[in-house]
Amino acid sequence: MLENLKNSRRPVATSSGPVGKVGWFIARLIAAFLFISVAQVVIYKFVPVPVTLTMLLDDHSITKDWTPLDDIDRDMVSAAIAGEDGKFCLHNGFDHTAMMQAFKRNQQGGRIRGGSTISQQTAKNVFLWQGGGYFRKGLEAWYTVLIETIWGKRRIMEMYLNVAETGIGTYGVEAGAQRYYGKSARKLSPTEAARIAAVLPLPKEREVNGAGGFTRRHGNAIARQVAVVRNDGLDGCVYR
């Protein structure tokens, strides 16, 4: 019995060693990130994004003009869906079919193509940085889940059309409309909206005014799809 009593007084092993401290630090770091990321998304559900990392890292002077979705022509929304994400209202943030198709194309070499949805692009543009890498893609996926859950489709589209680069140093469709057409995004025609949508994938390489070749053909194709998006209700989640 005495021996048992002595054994019961021995200190219990704890995780206070180096490994335990590292694990505790990592756990606290993850918890802090989760809290901060959720807080960011909740705040931006109601507050316009003042600036993004992409803007801060831009070598050019930037032009932007936050505009509520009600002040952006519906043709611009339809053009963005037609050009960037035809299933925007149908998926939960990820178009798995498009991602698989992009993966297969990339295995064949040539220019790397993405299968990102508007939701994924918005998550990247608002909260992260440009460029690839699995770490950034992982963060992008997390933020995509958050904005789909907390913001909803209408707010995602509003954010996208305000932070997407529409030309060198130009961010948002309002700044793009003023730059290229000298008018508000509220007054864009289907063709004008389609031409802006056509440069979204490569805004530093494609021109809206005087566009030729692929950009011109792509813009014309988007313009033809604007009415289809509207008639088939593919923008219905934005205008319920």
C-alpha cells in the first residue's frame, strides 16, 4: 500500500516539452486565423473593401470607384457570368467539372489554365494575393466556403465587380466603364459590358478599346450570350 501511495504522488507527464509547445503554438495560430478570417468575411458583408493586396502590390497608380450592385447595369452581371462562370448560380463556390477539365488541359502543356469560379476569384482578389501555389489555393478554398455561406451570391457578385482588375491599374467595372467609355457602369450596353468581361482573365494583356484577334472574338461571343444568361435565369441568384 505504501508503494502504491508513493507511485500516486509521482508527477503526471505533460506536454510541456518542445514538441508540446510547438503544437500548442500551432493550435493557437490556427484558432487565431479561423477567428480573423471569419471576422473579415462578416465585416465585408456590410462594408466595402477599402483596398486589396493586389492593389497594394500593383506597380501602377490605381483607380477604383466602389459602386453598389444596384448602380451597375444588369448586362454587366450577365456578361461576367457568360464570360467567367456560367454555373455561378448553380454551384456552391466550386465547379468541379471545370476544375477537372482545366487540370487535364494543363497536363498537355502550354499556358496554365484555371477552373476558378467567380466565387473563388472573389475570395482570392479580396483576401489573398495573385499567383499560384497549393498554400494559396488552400486559403482560397477556405475563403470561398466562407463567402458562399456568409455573403451569398449577390454580395459575391457585387464584390467581384468592384475589385476585379479591368485594365492596367484599373479596378472594378465602374472605373473600367469610366476609363473606356466615359460613362457610368449603370449605362453600359451589352456589347460594352461584354468587352469589359472579355479582358477580366488577363486585364494587363488585353485591351477593351481597339481590341482585336481573340479578345474581340471573345467579347463578341460574350455579347451574344448576355441575353441567354438573362432569359435562362442564369443570373437569377443575383436578382431574386
